[in-house]
Amino acid sequence: MQSLRMIENWPVPTAAAAVIRADGVVAGSYGPLEQRFALASVTKPLAAYAALLAVEEGAIELDEPAGPEGSTVRHLLAHTSGLAFDEPRVMAEPGTRRIYSNAGFEALGDHLAKATDIPFPQYLHEAVLEPLGMTATELPGSPAKDGVSTVADLIRFAAELQAPRLLSESTLAAATQVVFPGVTGVLPGYGHQKPNDWGLGFEIRDGKSPHWTGAGSSPRTFGHFGQSGTFLWVDPDARAACVALTDGAFGPWAIEVWPQLTDAVLAELAQTA
């Protein structure tokens, strides 16, 4: 895809990207697909997928207590537990505010580890990474932000998010719809949003503006971006997903060029449909 060549002009040392159709076919790719990059918060969708598999296996339940008092697994996944951004400090009653929280995902990882008696990185490996053949991906630390992966591996995950083999379609559908609708909050890097819609570990595009996806992205688009200059989105209406990994920290450059790339990708897909 010609649109992917736009990453050549990004002000980062290295970038790689790919577009994956809903049938799992790679529509295009560009850059070093096998290079390993820090995912930052793009780790969260992987961690959430492991947690959802644990729910389907009966190891945990979405509405069982987890995290601060009154919070559940569902609250932790949806960033509504009330925990602060980067420390286990309670800032709100569960379900009342969308406080984007690394601490919440770390509490989720701890909860799952205790419930299964398996360290979370190992659980993630056995439940998600190994079955999908994501051999270059690992989690050496926090389930909120310490994942390392390649575009080649995330192509496999993006295909799974469009045609799930590990999860049931109904579970994935529930995870990629708005949970606790109407809740306000801050989208890091983009300011206060009302509403600030999320699913279970996935941010939902809806009508957010500004946003890191494109003007042409459908409201059903879901995914995540990371502070290491990384993103993954799935647009069910376009029947495609896009992954971009870089080694440049998120900043104004990303706010400018990410939507441009997304809109160019969507336009090119529409032309070839």
C-alpha cells in the first residue's frame, strides 16, 4: 500500500507499519517488520485479551471484586476503578469517572495471577502469545506498559481481533463496545472528553475529537496507542486494522501524522474494495 510509505517522513529513528484485512490477509506493510519495539500502552489490549480468556475459562469473573473497594474486574478493564494514573491511590468511586490507569491494569495482573497461581507474563504467553504464534513478543514487567513486540507479531493479533479464534465472538464484541456509557474522563495527550468511551481494555473511537485515529475512522473503531509512538486500531466498518510501531516518544508529531496516515489508509482501502 502506497499510503504506508508516509511513515518515511515521521520524525522518529525507525518506524514500521502494516494493514491487515478482516480475512487476515496483509493488505500492505512497510519498514522492518521483525524489529522489536517497546509497545508502551499498546501492551494493554494484549493484557486485556488474556484477562478475557481467563473469564471464558472460568478462572475469574468480570463482576467479581478486584482492585480498590467496590471495584471489579470489569471496572479495572474499563478504566473506571477509581485508581489514579500511575499509583494505587483511589481518586473516585468505581464507575463514576474514566481515570486512565496503569495502576488499574497492574491490579488486574495481580488479581489474575492470584486467581490462577500463574505469574501474569506467563499466563499471557500461554493464553495469547503462544497460540497466535507471537514468538517475538514478551512481557518483562507491567501488564500496563512493558510489552515488547514486532509488527509481524501484531499482524497476528490484529487478525485475531477481526476473526477471533481464541475468544468467542460474543466476548470480543462485548469488549469492543462501550462499557459504562456516558462516563467522562481524560484521554492522555488529547484532553478531557465527554463522554470518554472505552470497552474492556480497548478505547472506542465514537465521536471523539481530537483523536489519534482519522476523520474517516468509523465510530466503531477500537484500539490503543502508546507513549512509545505506537498504535493499533481496528475499524470494523472498513474491515481492516492498522499497526504502527516506532522508537520515537509520543508527542505533537504523532497528533499530526497519525490521523493523516489513517485517513490515507482508509482511502486506499476504499479504492481497492
